[in-house]
Amino acid sequence: MKRSHLIKPILDHNYPTVSHGSGIYLYDMDGNQYIDGSSGAVTASIGHGVLEVVDAMTEQASKVSFAYRSHFTSEAAETLAQKLSELAPGDLNWTFFVNSGSEATETAMKIAIQHWQEKGYERKNRIVSRWTSYHGITMGALSMSGHVLRRKRFVPLLEDFPGISAPYCYRCPYNSEPSSCRLQCANELETAIQRIGSENIAAFIAEPIIGASAGAVTPPDGYYQRIKEICERYDILFIADEVMTGIGRTGKMFAMEHWGVTPDIIALGKGMSAGYTPMAATLVSDRVMEPILKGSKSIMAGHTYSANPLSAAVSLEVLNYIERKNLVQEAEEKGQYLLQQLHGLAERFDIIGDVRGKGLLLGLEFVSNRISKKSFRLQNGITTRIVNKAFEKGLLIYPASGAIEGIEGDAVIISPPLVISNEEIDRLVKMLEASIEELQHELHA
Ligand code: PLP
């Protein structure tokens, strides 16, 4: 066999070669069909092969693909930034474009620090985050992330940012039931601020619904309202990392709208260009930008490809497509239908401990015992086994585990493109059911 020169996620794994995609389906070169049940890495939200996007891409490329942002602005980038300011809640009226979710959170961190510096607070530069979280792979983003597996090798080089417990209700850090919940995990933020000193903290960052590290972990009502109150009381900016949840995925344009909370900064990626081009953004409020506008008038961040016209035109068409096809509403409705089906699977299979999420960002957590909620993870690599079984049947799902060793479970994310139909959901669920059935049978054998 010809050797490969490409560094892939697992070097000795034999990945099929993708050929093309259409709607919720991907095809490999051998003609096998796959349901993209996770939209890749929760990215391909409008589905594959959308010709309107291809047309927008071609049209922009035929005019100009790249013009350096220190030399020119472009109509595509200006229009996209205006569109985002119209879609975003509150006074999030500024956008800085980057190329990946990691860059978006890293830029959010830098803008938060710069905001305070411009106001004369030189030491206000720590970022508080949560232990069960993932904010990206670059060193700044990883410093804010609690994803143990991804941090492991680099811990000595990472910033020692303070972490608090996540609102992981299924494994409540305070052993509360929803009925007796006093939002102690949110109050931990206040304790952390009092310990470290608000004069040393620039911002708190959180994923509205926790994705890669735990699988669609959704906070209790009131959680984000409490977080926001604490941030305001102590003069700390609130960064919502909506890289996975943003642009309709959860049945709202921004997931934070579920709780009526407006962050100071929002990081976006993934669904923003639905995988048609690398594109991500940091949205910033007027209030946060004000001292920067009065001060150095420049954000100390950015990349060669930031705001390139080609990616901007593609992303703009993706947003317009989402609006034209009413896909935010679709995510809400199809999400309800899929959630109902996943609850049905949980009734059949006792290795499913929890079903959760919002819209079309749903998660299943597997347990070896429903009462003790003991996870399989360290012994059996259940997440990998279930993902592989589904793959063999032609269903792509997303493994989500790796937060705090020994505490978190084995979870997968089910997040198909927002264009999925009810019939396609039925097909997806049948394949998932067959995969879980096989696994449960093996485990109980
Ligand atoms: N933030 C969140 C919430 C994510 O889920 C991810 C990726 O999974 C990132 C940031 C990093 O994005 P990227 O992989 O595009 O760098």
C-alpha cells in the first residue's frame, strides 16, 4: 500500500477517503454512504453540497479572494459584520474575524485583557473558566479549557487559570437534585473571585451548553442569570463561547438566548460557515470596545487570513441560507423530535444514563450502572466503541469525553445538520439503536 504523508488524528488508522456530500449524507470513494449524524465536529449545519454557497464562493473568488486587512476592507467582510451585529443580542455590535474556534476564544481573552488595560487596570488579566470545558487547542485557549486529555502534555506551559465546577446536573458537584438546586456551582464563581481578587480577573468564559468535553451538558435554569449577576457585581466580563452552540444549532440563533442573558463577548466558529470555509469570529459589545476606541484604537490580535473576502462571502451566504430556510426554527422542532426518540432508546437500553441538550445539540451519556452512575470509561473505552460501531453501520457521531478524569462519563453528541427531515431522523435513530444494542449485548455477555 502507498504510504501516506498526511498526519491524521490517529496515525495508523485506515480512514476512508471522502468523495462527496449531499444534504445529511457523505460518501466515500468506495461508494459507501454515511449519515453525518454529528455534522462532522458539530459544523456542517446546513448540510453538504449546498449549491447557493458554491455560487457565492465562485462569485467572490472570481472578483478577489484575498486582500490584506491592513490594506483594504471588503464589502463581504463589512456586510457579514453588519449582519452579525443585527443577529446578536444587546450591543454586541463589533466583530473581529479569525479562522477557527480556538482563535476566536483566544482573541476573546486578549480583547478582555486589553479592555481593562486601556482603562488602566494592568493586573486584571486572569480568565476564570470551568473544569468541564473545551475552548480550543492553542495555548491560550487550552489554558482556559478543562479538557484533561488535550491539556495533559502541555500543563507546565499553560497559564494557571482558575477553574470552577461545571453545571453538570447529571453528576452534580454538590449532589443536589434539580428540585433542591441552589445554583451552588454558579456561586463558586463568586468564591473564586473573592479568593483571587476581582482586580486580577478580566473575564469568565463558558460554553452555554458544554460540548466536546462532556456531551451537550445543559445548565439548570437560572444558572446563567446568576453568573451574569456575579460578573456585573465584580466588574468581570462574561465571554460566551458559542463556537459549538452558535448560529442556530440549539434552536436559537445564540444559545445564550435560552436564558435571556447577553454576554459581553461571544466567540463563534463551526456553524458560522457550516464547514464551507475556515471562518470564526469574536463578537464584542460597544461597552467593551469603548476604551479601546478611545485608547490605542487597535486590537492586538489577528491573522493573515482574518476577514478575507472569500471566507466572509461564504459565511454570509451560510447565514442568509439559514434565514431563508428558517433553520433555527427547524433546529428547535427537529430537535424535539430527535430528543423524544433518544428518550425512547434510553427506555430500552440501561447503559444510557442520561439524555440531554437543546435543539439539535443532543448528548447521550453511557453508564455501567444507572443507580451509581458509574462510568465505563477508564476500563472499556465505551465512547470509542460506540462511535466505531455506528461508523461501521454508516452513522457518524461525535465522541465527547475527557474532562475530569474519573468523574466524567462516556458521552456522545448527536448533532445532525439542521436540514434533517423526520424520516432521516428515524433512519439515524435506527442505526444508533442497532449500534447500542450490539454494544449492550457485548457488555452484558
Ligand atoms: N470552543 C468550543 C466550544 C468548541 O467546541 C471548539 C471545538 O470543538 C473550540 C472552541 C475550538 O474550535 P476549533 O476546533 O475550530 O479551533
